[in-house]
Amino acid sequence: MGRGRVELRRIENKINRQVTFAKRRNGLLKKAYELSVLCDAEVALIIFSNRGKLYEFCSTSNMLQTLERYQKCSYGSLEVNSSTQGLEESSYREYSNLKSKYESLQRYQRHLLGDELGPLNINDLEHLEHQLETSLKHIRSTRTQVMLDQLSDLQAKEKMMVENNKALERKAFFQPLECNSTLQIGYNNPGCSSQMTGINTEVQNVNGLLPAYWVLNYSQVMMMMMMMILKKKKKIHGLVAGPEDWWKTHSIFQGTSVSWVIGLGCEKRP
């Protein structure tokens, strides 16, 4: 005859309760051991009696290791789920904020273009007008600054070109002038020819060029030449040297040889 079903409730008799606890505890420990051996499972069993006495069983050598593993499996998933849910909520809030800012910027841009101004009140319109005036002032100041910068660049380039032109003019003006080996005058006069030849011999450079002081102080050299011509005017028959010869000599002197200058001053007049 089989055993009847026992009602699960607290045993009131203290002795019977202790006996039942001891029997059931031993059976539970035995079942845990069999489960770990037969199924190769990691089993940990912890029992506290009503007096607070501890009874435990662990299939491994370390109960703490099993408890740590249990804690990771039980509470780790809860933490992951809670962190994932919090991340989703923060992402959604950030998305909502960005969306509202984007819509506000689009609406403000339409207002700047003069669209959808109906919902705005007087204060909003005055604020919008002030913003537009400020933007126009900034744009105009930026345009003026750009134009001033371009003007400064052009002035600097112009100044540099003027300086380059002056340098080229000085270089062309102070360039050494080639001098002929002999001076030729307007007509064959032995006295004048010999004296002019002597002058040419004194001033001729070893390279066949005029000395530096002839180029730098050409006015003084021209004065000396004209004074010499005027002194010989009375001695040389048929020669006339007047003020017009001075200007002829001055205009031709810069681009011709000395022989042409002297020849101009000694030109025979009818």
C-alpha cells in the first residue's frame, strides 16, 4: 500500500520538526552529490537551520568561486539590460533635442528670408530686424576691409614697379659709355685736333670706356668742354660758339660719344 500525500505545512511539534529537518537535509545533500557526479554539474548547496546553523555542499573545491559565477550570471544580465535601456533613453532624448534645434533653425532661416512672418509678434519682428541690420553691417565692414586690403596690395605693387623702373633708369644712365680711339672734329685743324687728342688720351680708360667721373659729373665735364671751345673761338677762324651750342651739347651729350660733343661745339658756321 503506497504512502499518502503529505500536506506541506509547518510542523508544530519541535522534535518532529528537527527529525524531519535532519532526514530531508541528508537526502538533499545526497541528491546534490549524485547530481554532480552523474551529470558532471557544478552544484553548490547552502542550508541554514532555524537555529542559524550552516550546512553546505559544493561539487568544486571553492564555494566562493561558484558563488561569484552565480552572481555574474544572475545580476550581470540585469545590469546589461538596465545599461542598455538607459543608453537608449539618453539617445532618444538627444535625438529629440537635435530635432527640435534643427526645426528651430529652419524656421529662423525662413524668417530671415521673409517667409512665414505671420505668427511673429511685434517684439519678434523687431528682433529679426535688428539681426538683419547687424548682419548687413558686418557684411559691409568685411567687404570694405577686403577692398582696402586689395588696394594696399595694388599700391605696394605700384610702388615696387616704380622702384624697379627707377633702378632700371639709373642702371641705363650710369652704364659705361664706349669711347672712340681718336676724337674727330668738324674740320681738319691741327691745333684743335692735337689738343682734343690729348684730352682723349688723358680721359680714356684702359678698357676703352669713359672714366666714372665723366658719367657721374657730366654737367661739369660739359662745362669744361664748352669753356675750352669758347677760349679757342677767337683763335680758330670760322668757328662760332654761342648759347644755342650749349643746349645742343646738353641734349646730345647723354647718348653720344665725346667726339660728337666736341664736334658739335666746333661746328663750322657759314
